[in-house]
Amino acid sequence: MDVRRLNVGELVGFVGAGVLALSLFLPWFSTSCDRPGVPPGCNQFSRFHGEYGSFNAWQTFAVLDWLLLAACAAPFILAWIIVRGHQLTWRPGEVTMIVGMVAFALILLNGIILGRPGDTVDMSLEWGYFVGLLGAAGITAGGLIRQAVGGRTRKPPGTL
């Protein structure tokens, strides 16, 4: 084991994973009313699972929150592979970058592209949603930096 093999790519991935994991506990979505009629003029039909207020990822999603938490493990698995010096058939950081991109796409799909969760009206995005996007982008950047630093050696034609 040689910790000196780690570089800034792993550090960026660690920070991204921490930000994404923390964001799961922050408010992601909110209804226009805190409770019926408050604040004045809010839409009383803006409810999520029959409740008013703001909701974090754990309260909103059934499976996506667990997938995002699993994505947070990717930078740490990459660091373990790098430190142990395992031989890979792919470039180090490639899978971590893909996991980060998938997490970013899933967050983007479940809030902007495919609409807000639930069958409610006036559901708005909260700041935790954007922190989650930032964390997923950090995981992607960590994998991308690891690939850029690692470089690719040239091989003769016809070899794997």
C-alpha cells in the first residue's frame, strides 16, 4: 500500500462524495404552503404525500436516495484500487467518472427534466437539490482528473 499514489483527483472525488452524501439530508423540494393558508395566497393543493413544507431526498425518493449514497462510494473504491496498485483493464478513474455522470443525470432527471416528484402542483426546488448536483459533478471531476493525470501509454498495434 502506497498512499503517495493518490493525487488531487481522488481529493476532488472525496469532497464531491461528501457533498453529495450531505445533500441527501438537506431540503430538496418544497410545497408553496408551510401549512394550509400560510403564507397568504399560497396554493393549498400544493402537497406532497398529503403534507406541506420542505422535503429532503430521504423523504422524497424510495430508491434514488440509496443509489446516490452508493455513488458516493466510487471515489473511495478508486482510491483503494490506486493505493493497492491493482492492475486494471480500464483507465483508473473511468468508472468513477461514469458513476458521477450517472448520479448527475439521475438528479437532473428527477427534478427538472421529468418534473418534480409526486402528483402535486407548485412543488419547487430547494437548495439541497443544487448541492446534490454539485456533489455529483465533483465525483465526475475527480474521475476525470485521475484519468488526465494517469495518461495513456501507447501500445503497438494488435495488442490489448
